[in-house]
Amino acid sequence: MSVAAVEAEDAVAAMIGSAYSLTASAPGVTIEADKFDFGAEFQTKIATHVMRDIGFMRKVGHLVMPDYFENVGEAAIVNLALKYFKKYNEVPEAKVAIQLVRDAKTDKTIRGDDLALAGEAMRAVFSKDASIGNSDSMAESVASFARYQAMSAAILKSAEMLDSKINKDEKFKKIEASIKLAASVGMNVDGEEYDYFERITERTRERQEKTVAGAVPAGITTGNIQIDNLLYHKGWGRRELSVIMGGAKSGKTTALLHFGKCAALSGRNVLYVTCEVAGKILAERLDASISGIAVKQLELKIHDVEDVILKLPKHGALKIHEYPSGTLTPAMLNALIQRYKSPRLNADGSTAPAIVFDMVVVDYADIMSPDFRTNDAIENSKNIWLGLRAIAFEENLAMLTATQTNREGNKSAVAKATDVAEDFNKIRTADIVISINATDEERAAGEARLYFAASRNQESGFTIFIKQALSMMRFITSIIKVE
């Protein structure tokens, strides 16, 4: 046996002694998978992440086990969520999660008192006050626990191997491999694996589900079924960066506000971040758009506007945050999204519920700031755009922003992908780019054209002719034709 192997074996033996002092009252105790060594409240937060946080699941979903939970109801719904994630690579929405429990009742995988406990746990993790907390911090806590469990088991298994009669060199190799494997337990940092051949059945099922009458589209609605049907995801795609392109004063903000409004009215939670137009002005534009009362008439029909807004049917959240131009960075935006995931105290001392956003609208990316500024304008722009797309991917939300056309694009009858201002990397990074176009005659007639300038997942090069009512801030009132 080599000197190095002897020294390493001594080190392993030392670790074993340390592990016994920490994990067992006497040598020879066998350690099995333990419960989480976190309190009940923290365990509930973990269950909430498992049910609702796709980023958390991608990082540590492979490390979570139902048996870790003290609460039987939480263990049951976590088991359902883990199976759902393995099958669909997504976390279930509230309605889907409820159906999973009903199905478990039908097939008797959850029975008796456990069913009632599962129902209670489900209501808790999807309640408005459910605490989500910081995803990265929670994931690291779970990874540390799993790593400790794996290392404890590996060290105790190594103790058994030291007492075995197998060849010493072979013994050391097995011990070394076991310790290395345990030490490697942690968050997924290898990206997301997709096994093409193994997942053909899953793709078939998803295609079948899309053809079922009444099936809920995966995308976030644009507010117009004709436009939704022209988009790959039947709306704005989650985990994608969608872009509205236009010249100065072409209606980019009106478009972004329109699509954000439509998403919120459909029941989705929307964060609208503005780097240019004040939040109060945006709110007035929304009042006009929703009420159908022209901006100039808002002060003359004060109560009419209020009545319309107050009588709206159930809708999602629509939060507006404003930042001075050139100050908002991707990291700041991500931090804002994370803060909303936990309940917050309002100015009056009341508690604002946690919100998980389905869509983030940034008005607009060209006047954001990079996380790390360099002397290269192209590199700065690239940092911003890649940062936005990364947030969309990590948070499983639809990201919508806008960009300027260059001078040639401003002059053109149709702004194409090559007409983007400053940095063509924007087009490469975006999943879909739609330009706003209108002649003077079209503007006078309340019309415009939306040209699909570039797309990663679908056809491009076609145009949607639209009617508008800009006095009421309605970017689209109807579709004239598509060609």
C-alpha cells in the first residue's frame, strides 16, 4: 500500500471519529435518512418552494425527499410535486396542484387523515400570505443538509469497509469514491439536462394536451386570440425574452402597457418596471385604457373611471416600479422579483401577500444599466439583454421589453431585424422581435402594422394590420388582417 494511501486512510479514520462524535452516541450506530433539521416554519417554506418555485426545483429538486418533512401533509404534497416536476419539468399551478391531490385521493395514494393534512398543506403553500423567501438561500440550506446527510452516511459506510477483509488498496479506492461522491452532493450547476430519446412520450402527451378543447395555453395572453394563435406558445412565452421594436414616439410604451394590462386582467401577476415614464402617468394611461375614457376626459369623468376599475372581475396583480433612466440593472430587477416572493409590511403596518410574477415588462432595456460597466458599449448592452433573458429563464416568467430602431429603420416603411439600433446582439438574444410600423396616413386613420421581424421558435416575416384608439391608450382594438 502506498504512503499516500496510508496517509489518506488515516485522514478518513479521523473523519469517521469526528462524524461519530457529531452523529451518534456510540460507535456502530447506523444512520438512515434523517428528517430536516430545520424548524416547522422553515420546512413549510421549503414545501412552498417545491410547489411554486421552478428555479428552486431546478437547483435542488433532486435533493428533496418527502421523508425529510415532519408534517405528513407537506410530505404528501411534496411527493406529488416532485413527481409532477420529473414528468413535466415544471411546478404545478394552484389549480393543477389541487387536481393532483384529487387524483391521489381517487387512486388512493393518499388516504384517510393524510388526505385532510395534504389539503391543509396545499392551502398553506398557495395562500396569499405564504412565505417564499430567498430562493438561493433556501436552495443552499437544502443542499447543505443533503450534503451532510450524504457525507455522514458515506463516512459510516467507510468505517464498515475499514473493518472488512478486502484488499487495502481496493478498500481505499472504494472509500475515496464514496467520500468524493458524498462531497459532490449539492445544487445543480450543470444546466438543465434534456434526454431527447427518453422524453418522446412526454412531448407526445404535451402535443395531445394542446389539441384538447378548452386546454389552457402555456403562454401569457396578448389580449387578442388571433395574435395568441400566431405565437408559438399561444401567447408570450415563459422563460423567453420578447421585444417590441420601434422608432421614437412610435408607441412602444403604449404597446408594453397594453400587453401588461391584458396579462393582469387575464389573472396573471405582472411587474411593470419603467425607466422612462413616471409610474403615476402610466397609471393614468391604464385608467384610460381600461375604462375606455380618453386621457383628456379623465378629470371630467372621475367617478366613471373609478367605478369601472373597482368593478373589474377577478384579476392578477399589476405592480409598477419606476427608476431613473440608466440606473436599473438586471441584478436590481432580480432582487425586486425576489423581494416580492415574501410577504412585506405596508406603510400602514399591514402585511402585503407574497407575489410570484408570471410576466415582467421592462420599459425599456435600452436605458437600463449593466451590472458591471465597461468601456465597451456593445458589451454593456450585451450584459443587460442576457441578464433579462436569464431572469426570464430562472424565474419561469415571460419577459417583455422594447428597443429602438436605428435611423434607417425610422425612415423605412417596415422596420426589420437589421434596423435595430446600436447592437445587433439584441436580436440574437431575443426570442421574438415585433416592430411597430405606420405611415402618416395610417396614423391619421388610427391604424398600424406589427411586423414579425425575428423569431427563434416560429415563422417570421409576416405582418398584422391593427386598429388603434390611442386617445384612450388602447394599442390594439381589433385586427384588420394578417399577411
